[in-house]
Amino acid sequence: MSAKTGEIAPNFTLPSADGEQVSLQDFRGKYVVLYFYPKDMTPGCTTEACDFRDQHEKFEELDAVIVGISPDPAERHVKFIEKHGLPFTLLADVEHQAAEKYGVWKLKKNFGKEYMGIERSTFLIDKEGVLVKEWRNVKVKGHVEEALEYLKGH
């Protein structure tokens, strides 16, 4: 199963960095910028998180919340949030349940090795919970600005 544009986004419930259980449906009434990333503290993921941090207020002005998901445990998210001053929610998808629902848990290749991991992707979900835009296999540079511009025009 994979999320499809124009349909209700798949719901999930995952632990946040502060230990609370967070569901996608908790954000009904707001836009949700849901981004999946491979791993806390790595260069690309840090750049992406800091780009979202730096544009956070602009997303808030458009009535949008940012939610990041990776397979890292919640304890690691706490360190990532503290180190980089991230003002948005990070969720721990250790069993990759949400990643599989969104079709971002993929076979990857790196230095000749194959392994399962997150394909960096972002999903924009509207106030009624409908998936309205997806960016798959995201390149970090310029991505957050592109998502913000799309949301402004939506």
C-alpha cells in the first residue's frame, strides 16, 4: 500500500521525541508538511531539518505544521532537536510502519551494498487530511523553499 495524491493520507500513530503518541489525525484543521528522512545527525538530514527550522515561521503563517519521521528511536530525536534547535515534531518510526504506508521504505544501494531504508520524501496533506502533493526521492538543496512556494499557491 502506498499513499496516493487526491486520497485521504494514511493515518499512523508514532512516539514523538517527548514520549507522546502522535497521530496524523491529530493535525486535522491544519496543513501538514510530512517529511520522511533517513537518519538523525547525518549531513543531508541535518541540512534538511535546519532548512525546515529556518522556514518554520513561514509555514506556520500558512497554517501548516511540519512533522519529520525517521526510523531513529525517540531518544535520538531528542538529541537532534536539542543540537539544532528544531521547533517542530519528530516522530520515531522504528518499525517503519508509516514509511511503508507512504511507500518510502525502499531497497537502497550505497557503496555496492544493498539495504532497506527511507527514500527521502515529503508529503503535503490538506486541512481535511487529503494528500495533495508529494515529492519523492528529494534532493535537499532548495527542497524546503519549493514546498513552501507550493503551499503558498495551494
